[in-house]
Amino acid sequence: MSLIIDVNNIEKTYTETAVPVHALRGVDLQIEAGEFTAIVGPSGSGKSTLLNIIGGLDVPSTGSVVVNGTDISQLNANQLIDFRQKNIGFVFQAYNLIPVLTAKENVEFIMLLQGRSKSERDARVKELLEEVGLMDKMDNRPTQLSGGQQQRVAVARALASKPSFVLADEPTANLDSKSTANLLDIMLKLNQEEGMTFVFSTHDQRVIDRARRVLTLEDGKIVSDIKTKA
């Protein structure tokens, strides 16, 4: 397996409040290609902060984050944007779809930013919407889709740029049991058949039960790292 995420001694302290908040305290983490990993822990344990730092959406106070051999903590804002577009897919709890765009347009949006040709965009969108079972909804806007359907569009969008891995921050938090099961089935299929790497931040036991590696954060530190047979 090849190492795609290498987090070294990450500290993150927020100083905007009267009392500094130590969100992460000396976190070391390595993720290899093909993993299906859940990061768990109570609210305030640092899960989302860790995911945001891995994804270049936040910067560590100290330490380094190396993704595909690049220390992203040393990149400037424009370099980070470019790096994220080429290497990292994101799935958020709130879906974050663009409301005025159709499902098709939401999925192809990042490819437009990358300057991909129309024929390439069309082929990739068709492939992904078929993968998540939404070809018949491609012309629907987010308000015309259920929560589960919106999250499946978000997964397709995350995969559009063929990223090295996908970061999913509480992706099932707003979904019912059936939608959650459908979403996890899709993600597991992508993981097992295409080798796509997924890293979740989650409270959801349904996600944890499917994960093959479970990391537990408490007070900004990794307190356990268990590989399962799921």
C-alpha cells in the first residue's frame, strides 16, 4: 500500500476567544491508499478540525500534513485551492450543493474549474450519476431531491476530479436509515471495486460498523487506533 496522508505532530489552537481552545494536541496519523477509515469521538474532540486540516481547509498551529508527497501546510492560499481540486474530494454533512445548479451541473462544476472539455465532463458525469443511481434526476435542482439523493450527488461531485481520497465530515448525520445504508453501500462499492480511499468523521454507529479502521479522538489526541475486519 502507498501512503497518501501523513500527519506529523499536528497541534491546533484557536486563540480567538478569551481562553485559547486546544483542538488538536500532537496528532500523528498515516493513511494508506484504499483505506475505509472512521474517525470517532465525542463532540469537541477535534474530529472535524483534523479532517479540515488534512483537507487543507484549515491550517495547523504546528506540525506538518503531507498529502501525496506534498507538505500542504507550506502551500499558499492559491496553491492550496489548486491542490485540493486535483487531489481531494469532500463530502459534508450539509451537502453544500449549489442550489441554482442541477445535479448534473453540480457534479461537473469542479471539472469546469479544471478546464476539462465538454465531452470529458459529460462522460464523467454520466458515469458517476449512474454509479450513485441518479441518472433520472440529473436535471433536478437540490430542492427537488431528497436528503439522501442530495448526499449522493455530493458523493458524485467529490469523485468528479478523480481525487486521491475522499474526506467525509458527518456525511450521514441528516439522513434516515435507508438513505444512510444506500450511501454507505455506494461508498463501500467504490472503495472495494475502485480502491477509492475514504476517511470519515462520524458519530454514526452505522458508519463505524462498516469501517475497516476506527480511530478514536479525545481532547484532541488519538487514544485508540483499531483495524477491524468489516
